[in-house]
Amino acid sequence: METPTTLAGGAVLILFGGALLLWCAVELRLRHRLRRHGVAATARVVADGDPFGSDHDDTFGELDSAPLLAYTAVHASAGGGRLSGAGGRELHAVEDEGRPSESVLARPRGHTPLRRPLHLVPGTLVQVAYDPRRPRRVVLAAHEDVPTLPADLFWALLGIAALAGGLTLLGAALR
């Protein structure tokens, strides 16, 4: 490889690996924070709509491996009104025990398996934790969560490998 190509390739790999490792750290911290300090709620797994508009019956709603969850979130502020939900649905604020709350549709953070786990079929009730200031930030509760360790390790190892490859290319180019 020529020196400019090696330098450019090394720089790209370093940026990619560093960004990936930063993203992994932020996601892990967010999930940990929400599980410890988030507001607990019960969510229902709802079926996804078909984004392609085809007429086939998608009885399990498995268009995305992360389930679409519907739950009621208490407002952090006193504002109410409407939110736009997933799939173009409109969500309305409701009153719950005198506190303003809203119905929310969201997908849990940190859920990246290739196939949806069998226990997360539409209609199932699961425990979640959400951020009251941003109710669409939600994670499955620790006892409900499918193991995320394999996916977390994959992304971290990919980031480390890209960073190591970039440093190796830069080292070779600067010799």
C-alpha cells in the first residue's frame, strides 16, 4: 500500500473504532442508569404495522427484532397534548391519579438480536424502566431482558479490532 492510502485507511479505522467504542460505552451507561434510576412501568408488546403495505398477515409482528412496547408514562413536566408515535400513530395525553401522563410507543434500548425472542410476542406484558424526561427512552427490566452480553461483546470487539487495525496501519505508514 502506498503511504497516503495507508494513512487514510488507518485514520478511517481509528475514527470508526473510536466512535463504535464510545457508542457502546454510552449505551451501556444509559441502560444501566435507566434500570437503576428509571421509572418502572408495565408495557404491552404490540404488533408492528407493515411498512411495505402488503396484505399478508404478520401475526407475530416480527418486522423488527426489538419489540414495539406500549406503556403509560408520567410526565416530568405538567405539559400535555399530543405526541407522534411509531408508525404515524397519534398518542394523546391522559390523566392518571391527577398526574399528567401519556401513552407511549417505543422500542427498548440495547435490544439487537437477529430474531425476536419467543417470550416477546405481541400481547405479552413485560416490565420496563423509562426516563420520565424522555419517555421514549426505555429498557426492559433486568429480569425481563434477554441476554445482551453477546451483542455488547460483539460491538465492543469490533470497535477494538478496528481501532487496533487503524493504529497498525498508521504505525506502518509512519515507519
